[in-house]
Amino acid sequence: AQTVTQSQPEMSVQEAETVTLSCTYDTSESNYYLFWYKQPPSRQMILVIRQEAYKQQNATENRFSVNFQKAAKSFSLKISDSQLGDTAMYFCAFRQTGANNLFFGTGTRLTVIP
Amino acid sequence: NAGVTQTPKFQVLKTGQSMTLQCAQDMNHNSMYWYRQDPGMGLRLIYYSASEGTTDKGEVPNGYNVSRLNKREFSLRLESAAPSQTSVYFCASKVAGLPYEQYFGPGTRLTVT
């Protein structure tokens, strides 16, 4: 089974600064998708960004970008110009192409400090 | 457009009681999912329904049953609740085909005493 590891249980960042959250995964597949989800205190799971493994270019969504290193099986999330509303749990997730199951990491709790 | 809705938001059960968690989506999605989230862990898939009329087991199906009532609705039933089923339950839906992401409901916090 695929495994997703987030080695940073908690992180904090000053408002307006940049922070990077780490994620590694284990798979023998070559085609798959990676996701970062945000879970604020409201509990709602919100998709932040998605990366297709066949794309070499790193995905970017406004202040959020990823560093996808396929050979190293690494998928980190960079948040630039951190805002108070970015305070949340962040989950990295993996889905194999053609499969239904999303495999989640254990999450990183990010706190943005004013 | 409400997205994915779940009822109830909170529930407390006694061991051995039964209940059904309801989920509905109004996005015309084909696939629907039930996950559970335990403290210190990511979400784990309980059951999913790739399309209306089909259901399949996920990673942690024991103690649960599901019904895909129609394209919109996917319910999760606990026949005899156990304390180990204390968790937050999320329903999600997705358009069939890739690379579409899953859209999640707000969750149901279930406590079994």
C-alpha cells in the first residue's frame, strides 16, 4: 500500500513570511496524483493544490506552490506571504492513477503568528 | 449550490446502538466516498461508490455498511456502534475520471460511549 509521511507535526510562521511543509510518499507506480488539503478549525477539507506526476513543472496557485521531486518521492508545499487565515492543519495526499483511494499523511498543524 | 452536505453534525451514541450518517451532493458527481479521521491520523477510506449502484470497501470497512441511494445520496450505517468508532466522519464526492479532486463535506463528529 502507498504511504504518505509528513514529518513535521507542528510548524509556525510569522505573518507575511514564507513557510515550507514537507511530504514524502512511497509508491512503485509511475503515474499518480498528489494533493495538499487544508483543514481549518471549521473542519472543512479544502483543496489547496494538485500535482500530476507526469508533469515536470511544479504546480502554483497564487501564494501556494509545490516542489515536486519525483525521483526523491518528495512533495513539499511552500506558502508565501503567510496570512492569519492560513492557520490550519495541512494534509498531503496521494492517489494512484485509476484508483479511487486517496492516501493521506498525518498532517502538519500550521500556526501563523501575527 | 450547497456542494456536499452531511447530517448530523454531531452525534453521541451508546455502545450497541445503530445509526445512519447521511450525505448528499448537488454537483452531479458520479463517485462518492466515506472517510474517518482519528486524532493524529490522516483520513482513511471506509467505503466508496464509483457510480450509482456500486459500492466497494476501502481501507477500514469493518463495522460499517453503505447504501448508494441514488446519484446524489450515499449513506453510512453503523449497525452496532463501538467506542473504536468514535471519530470524525467525512463524505466526499468526485467527478468520474482524472485528475479531478474530491470535494469534502463538513464532517460528522461521532462519539460512542
